[in-house]
Amino acid sequence: MQIEIKITTDINELVQEPNPFDCFIKADMTDKTVHDWFALFERVLQVCGYNEGLVMRGACELAFNEWRKSEDMVQVAKEYDLTLNEFSHQNETINPEGITN
């Protein structure tokens, strides 16, 4: 699967790039993982002027929000050795089987 993304800027859309420009991103996404797809879109966001911190916060918001199943969020948090604040204030810990007191 080939993917092509064209980004066209206008003057003053990007703070650090005062001149308009076109950016083309082409990638072969055949047999790519979800991590490869997110890496591609990270590059797209960076071209659009988003810094690394904003991209990371956006990814976290995508992964950890009220529309996700708590069990899925707990599993992802465990996989990345993260602590979920909403559970920590209840003196609960995350283990491989889920949340326990």
C-alpha cells in the first residue's frame, strides 16, 4: 500500500516558516505496524509545525481518555510501565490481571 500526503502551507501559517511551501510525503505502508503508521503521522504533524511535546501529548490523549475501556488503558499503562493517576489516588495498583487494592 502506497500512501502520499501533500501539505501546502500559506504565508504565516507556520511560525518558523514565513514562506509558503508544499511538502510531499510518500511511503510504502505495505505490511507496516501501527507503530509505523503513528511514526508517519508524527512526521506529518512535525511538518505542520507541531513540536515533539505536543505530538506526545496528543498520542496520550488518544490512548487515555474517557471513551476508552478502562481495562484497555490499564493494559497499555502496564505495558509501558506507566501509573494512571485516576487509580493511584484510590490506593490501587496495576498488575497483569488488572486493578487490585
